[in-house]
Amino acid sequence: MAEEIIRTEHVWKEYMMGDVLFQALKDISISINLGELVSIIGPSGSGKSTLMHIIGLLDQPTRGKIFISGNDIASFTDDKISSLRSEFVGFVFQQFNLINKLTILENILLPTVYVRKKLEYNPVEKALYLMKRFGIDGKEKSYPNKISGGQQQRVAIARALIMSPKLILADEPTGNLDSKSGTEILKLLKELNQEEKITVVIVTHDPLIAKQTKRIIEIKDGQIDK
Amino acid sequence: MDLFRNKMRTFLTSLGILIGVSSVVLLLSFGLGLKEYIRQQFDSLGTNLVFVIPGQIFGNSGSGFSGMRSVVQFDEKDFISLKKLRDAIYVIPIFTKSIKVEGNAKVDYATLNSTTDEIFPARNLELEYGRLFDKPEVDKKTRVIVIGPKVIEKMFDNPVLALNKSLRIEGQTFKIIGILKAKGGGGFGGPDFDKFIYMPLKTGYTLNPDKKIANFLIKAPDNKPFDLFKEEVKMQMIKRYDEDEITVADSAQFISTISSIFGILNMVLVAIGAVSLLVGGIGIMNIMYVSVTERIREIGIRRALGARESDILYLFLSESVLLSLFGGAMGLTLSFLVVLIVQKFFPAYIDLMSSIIALGTSSLIGIFFGVFPARKAARLSPIDAIRYE
Ligand SMILES: Nc1ncnc2c1ncn2[C@@H]1O[C@H](COP(=O)(O)OP(=O)(O)OP(=O)(O)O)[C@@H](O)[C@H]1O
Ligand SMILES: [Mg+2]
């Protein structure tokens, strides 16, 4: 039996827009297993990013439960959730979300700044290794706005991997890239899933990308479509 | 750190603290300098002196009327009694009076001191021209005077010309045998020692028919604890007077009384300086709020990568403390430079305490005014922050 890494149970997300209640997620119950490569697909505004943020513990549902490796996060403190964000999950965003005033190397190392436990490896060595592996070595001292979008997204992936997380959440990782860079980034994410058994969830609105994953979760108007 | 990237903004923001810290530190240093100045003034008038004065001048009872009670009057009996103090180096009676003087057909006003020849060594009075009067002259009631340089300033173009001339004091003639070196004083409302006329005690009785003695100056020995000697003087005096009819004091008491008066003034000025620190603090708070708003996205990214609320709090708090401390350090440096220049004219100085106060308050201001923006940053929801455009 496959080991479950994350599960949502009847998750709702609602926003008050003035007097009107807007339901961004409606009764979402999904389960993702360790080592899976999953895509979440749906049209714009369907709630993909909202769901990803909730899975990644960046946001809280209005109602419903989230389980991380079988544990209900309702009982977790904010500090515990913060350390899960640094150790358990790695985010890759459409807008890269690098910090422009930090160097590439500092950006990649940023999650290690917030870890309270002792790391078993040298983070700088690991960062340099990842940069080399992703073909961005030599850019350590550069700044994010001095490199191309494809390179920035590689930096973001290296940053997501620096803490060796079990789960990578990528929200439209190719959305801001040309098709060539996009293909390469996608290839990289698939490699990480296959070679390192990292669970990868890719959010996209592009069926061609979704088709490359073994499992597709379709979402429409905040609901699971099938 | 953002502070180094935004140099102009950092500098302008810390300017308020710079001004506040330097005004507080400078005022403190002037206060210290004033105390030092007064101490130097007293020291130049002789050390190890005990003053015996009628009445209660340090009013410990707090009744402001002590000066209005009929005050005791010292006379020769007290002089004889005090001379029995075997350890005393000098026991000097002094009668003082404001007088009109005439010389070279011109008129001026001065302060008469009828006393003994021991006044000169006890008060470190040095001669410029002529000679001092001696003990035989004191005993023989010789009609001679030794004067401060300013007494005859208006009468003679050159003080040397006044030597061995006579001076009319309240209609009587006395011969000027010596002119003293300038001593200064007269600042801060104190007496001008250069306008003093010294005359043998008994010679002065012609101007003092009641043979009164205003006060005694007693030089304490070096080989005995000063306070013990002071107590002996007091014991000797209370044989004749009640304890609260007289004051036996030393210069330290005068200094602390004077400096406590200036101390109050100084505190008021320091409080005004503190207001600019407050304004500086508000400036820091303002710029920190701006900084938080500018960096909301960054806060969101950091939270997404595992930063706790407390990590964000410290990120901003350390920046505001550094900003304030930077202003404080610059203010302190500026104060040191100003004091260095001022020291050429006035013994102002910055002590360790002022430096600690300066840097301590600027850190506290950084914490106090930084904590509100930092808390705002820390409490942002991670998702709202990362979605912020
Ligand atoms: N803080 C918020 N307040 C109000 N509405 C919100 C908020 N965040 C998201 N929404 C709404 O929730 C819905 C889902 O948003 P979400 O970003 O999850 O969509 P998405 O599927 O990722 O779309 P896209 O493909 O354009 O990124 C949208 O209609 C959006 O306007
Ligand atoms: Mg989205």
C-alpha cells in the first residue's frame, strides 16, 4: 500500500466580497501519495492556486481538515507549521518569487536560515551542487533580475530542494517561460520525481502539461471535476 | 540589510536620533563641565577649608524662614574659642562689608574683608605688586590694605601707580601696600574676588564699631580625617550656640548646593532634548511602516520558505534598532567633536554614563518605535503577503 503524504477532507475556502460570499473551493477531498507526480488542472479562477496554498500550509481552509502524513494540522502551532513549510514542502511559483536584493546563492540558501534543527549536510555545498546540476553554476553572486526567466525558475527549484523536502508544489512553473525553457523546467521536475522519489504537484491550465503526469486532478469552479 | 542599500533614507531617518542624542549628551556634558568649573573655582580659593557661618544656610528643616530669624552674631569670643582647636592650621576671622572707595579723585565700590594675614595662604592669594601685611601689622592695627586688581581699575591707568598711594574708604584713609594677582570669579552671580580689599581685622574695627565677625575660615590639617575635624569645629561652636544657629560647612556642600540648582535647570534642558529623541523615534516608526509596506511580498516569500512570525519580527526590529543606534552613535560622535572644541573654553566633558545613556536610549527607542511596524509585518498572513502586488 502506498504511503499517503497529504490529504484534504471536505475543504472549503470562502471569501467575503463585500456582502457577497464567494466560494473559491467547495468540498475538496483529495489524497496524494508519497512519490506521486500529480497535476492539478482547471481554467483560470477555478481555485487551483488556492488549493495548492492550502496543501502547502500557506493558507488555511474556511472549513475542512488537512492531514500531513496522517496528522491533522489543526493541532499544530504556527511555529510548527512554519517549520513544515521549510522542511516538508518546497514551493515553485509562476512569478519565481525570488528576493531581488539577495544574490542567487543567498536566495537558494534562504530556507536554511529559518531551520531550527541542525542540518546533516553543508547547505552551501548542496546549493552549489544543485546549481551545477541545473546548469546555473557560476551565477552564485548574481542577482535575480540579472538572469533569464528560465534561469530564475531553476534557482527557485534549487531553493525548493535545498531542504530536501518530500513534496514540491509548483504553481504554473512554466507560465512565465517560453516553450523551450518551459519544457526544460518540466523535464527537471519529472526527473526529481523519478530519480529522487520526490512527490511533485504541478498546477497548470495547460492540458499538454497535465498529460505528462501520471495523475490529473481537474478542478472547475472550486470543485473536483472528476 | 536594507539599511545599507538605502543610504540616504537611512541617514535622514536617523538624523532625528542624531540631533536628539547629541543635544542630550551635550547638555549633560555642559552640566558636568559646570560642576567641574565650580569645583575648580572653589579649589582655587583654597582646599581643606571649613566655613563657620551664622544661621542655617543649607536649611535642612525645609523651612524657608530660617534666614529671617534673628541670626547670631560672631565676635572675638568665638575667635578665641576657635583658636583653641589645636589641629587647625589657620583660624581666620573675616568681617565683610560693601564699601565705597575713593582714590585719585574717583569713586568706586568694593568689598571689604577685615581679617588676618593668614587669609593669603589659606585662599591661595598671590601678590602681583608690593607686599602683603604680616602678623605684627595685624596686631598693631596698622592702617594698610592689600587689594584685588579691579579695586583701583577705574582710578589708575596702571595698577603699579596705586602702590603706596592711599585709598579713602568711607571717609578714612588707608595705604595700599600690595596688589593681588587676578583671581577671576564674578561669573554665575558669585562674588568678584578681584574687587576684594583685605585689611587687618582690628584696623577694620574703625569701619566695624560693633567688632562683629561675619564668619570664620578654618584650614583643616592633612593628618586628620576632614569630617572628624569638621565635627570638632562644630563641637567648639555649639558650646556657645545652638546647633541650628550656626552652619559648619565645607566647599563640597556649597558645590553640591550650587550644582543641584543648575542640575534642575539642566534636567529641564535634557527633557527638551529628549523631545527631539521622541520625534526621531516617530520618524523611525514612520519609515519602518513604509519599509514593511514595500516589503510585503518579501515577507510572504520568507514565510513561505519557513520563516516564523518571530523571525519576521526580529528582521524588522533589528533594522529599526540598528537605524536608531546608528543615529545615536553618530550623535555621540558629533557630541565628542563639539565637546573637544568647547573644552578650550569650558571644562565640559562626556562621561561613560552619558555615553551609555546615549546608546542605551537609542536602542530602546529603536525597540519601542520599531516594535509596532515589526509586529504588523510579523502578523501579516503569509498568503495575503505573497499574493500582494
Ligand atoms: N484573498 C482573496 N479574496 C477574494 N477572492 C480571492 C482571494 N484569493 C483568491 N480569490 C478568488 O478565488 C478564486 C480562485 O483563485 P485562484 O488564484 O485559486 O485561481 P486559479 O485557479 O489559480 O487561477 P489562475 O489560473 O488564474 O491562477 C478566484 O476567483 C479569485 O479571484
Ligand atoms: Mg493560480
